[in-house]
Amino acid sequence: LLMVLGFLAVIVQGDESWWVGLLLVWAPVLGAVILAPRLWRELRTGQRRCATITSQGWFDLLHGQGLVRWEHIERIELHQRHTVVLTRGSAPPFRDRDLGNRLNHRLEDAMRSSPRPLPSAGPLFREIGPHHLPYRPESRAFDLVDHAAEVGGIDVRRPPTFEEMRGPRR
């Protein structure tokens, strides 16, 4: 937003420094290219389901992956209310359609060979992997898990929480 305001200020001034506007315009354009699809995805799946269950498989709407056949799904894991659909190694890999995530992964790969690597952007920016689809609790994908186990015969794992692993308090 600040870059757009700076760009507009240069235009309004009508100064000889028009080239400064060209230097400022790349950031809002890149931001729109990255954020517009994310906003569209959130609006499209905001009140609706992020996925559905069919007789053929798990149909992903949130990440735009489409149908994931039951024979390709190895298991579904529930970490409290975070849901992860894991596919077999022989299944076709998922493609992250989010440009921001892809740019972040490429930057991290390039920086691994650098003498002074940049720290990772962290797990919040990692959406999907080649064989896993994560769903946040807000997506309510956890509501579909039991139905997926019935319809597709999928193994559902619920790893213990930290409190359960720690045991009862004394």
C-alpha cells in the first residue's frame, strides 16, 4: 500500500523523476499477483467446505487439487483439529498452485547452497507438499474424516496431544 501511495505521489508531482515510479510499481503488482489468488481461494471456500467426500475419493477444493482417489491415499492424520491427507509415494504428486509458496520454496532451495543461508520462512508458508494436503481447523476438514474412513476405508490416525503424552498430573 505504501508503494502504491509513493507511486501515486510521483505521478501527482509530475516531476522529471518518472523513473522512480517505475521502480516503485513492481511491488504492488507482485503483491496483487500473489495475494489475489489467495483472497479468491479464501472467498471461494470461506463458508463452504474445503473438501468433499465422493465414492471415488477425497475432492479437494481449498488447494485446487481436485479428486484424490482412495487408492492413492495412505492415511489421514488429525493433530487436534488440524487435518492432513497423506498420499502414497506412487500417487501423482500435488502441485502447489500458490505463487507465493512456490517463490518461497525456490528462494529457500537457492539459499541452501549459500555460504550464509537465510532462515526459513517457517511452516506457516508451507501449504502443500508433494504427498500431503494440510487443512487448518477453520476449514472444518476434521468433520469429513470419519466419513472418509467409512466410505473410502482410509486409516485415520489421531496422534496423542502433548498433554496426553505427559500423562496425569500429580
